[in-house]
Amino acid sequence: NGIVVGISTFEGKVGVAVGLTKDLTKKFDAVELVKVASKVLGGSGGGGRGDFAQAGGSNKDKIEEAFKTLNDKIS
């Protein structure tokens, strides 16, 4: 079981994806987590399912902060 967070940059934009194993969807929501990361990255939303979601942003200088914010939310 686990949570996977991936953040990438392409052509000046930032993409974030969050995936959860099915057993963790009772405790966490991938859509909620990806929206938290997107907000830090200068985005305004995101979407998907409870076990996998994607979002974007525009501030690549905030990638480390997005990881830290998600880590704090998960811990």
C-alpha cells in the first residue's frame, strides 16, 4: 500500500499526479491531495478519481513546497 506523487515540468507548466492504493482511499482522496498541490503550484483545480488524480500549475519554483505540503497533509 502507498501513495505516489509525481510532479513534472513541460514548456513552462507544472503537472502533478497523485495515486493511491485502493486500501488508502478510505483515509485519503487523490482529488483532494492533488488540489492541495495544485494550489501551491499556482493552479486552481484538478480532477480524477479517489485513487488517481491530476492537476497543473504554473509556478515551478514551488515544487519542493508542494511536496512538503502534501507530506504534511499525509503525515
